[in-house]
Amino acid sequence: MKNNSRQDDGRRNMPKRMCPVCRYRTIDFPEKWVYHQCNLSEYRISTMNQQKCDMVIQCPNPKCGAILAVSIKALHTRYGLVNVPIIGTVIS
């Protein structure tokens, strides 16, 4: 039985990253290899550990609202320039 109240906007089968604080769906990635290139952590902890931060986003969960740091592994490679496509869709 199909539930007609839910719309399939194409993101249902995409790989997802969850908020490390509340485990809420935060980012949907278009492909699995892009999913493996990104790391999501709490901004406060990543700055204390001096980790590289490429993007800062906020958790879309209204109860959480944590500030999150997105780090992209391919941007920090030592082998020169890399081509990174659009990261994903931030759920709002």
C-alpha cells in the first residue's frame, strides 16, 4: 500500500548525513562517493581540535539548532587541485 500523503522528491534513496548531536537528517548527497568525501561534526568541537572546516551549517531540527562544521576530504589533498561537484542538499 502506497502512502499518498508523502511526496517522493527524489531524495528518499540518496545517502544521508545525520546531525552528530540529535541524529536528525541534515544533508542528502547526490552520489555515494560524495557522501564518503564529507565529514560532519559539531563546530565547537572541531575548532577545539583544530580540524579544517570548509562550510558551517545549522542543524535543521528546530529542537536542536546545533552549529555544524562540514569538512570535505578532497579539498585537503596534497596532490594538487581537485574537482568537487555540488555537495548535497541541506534539509531546511
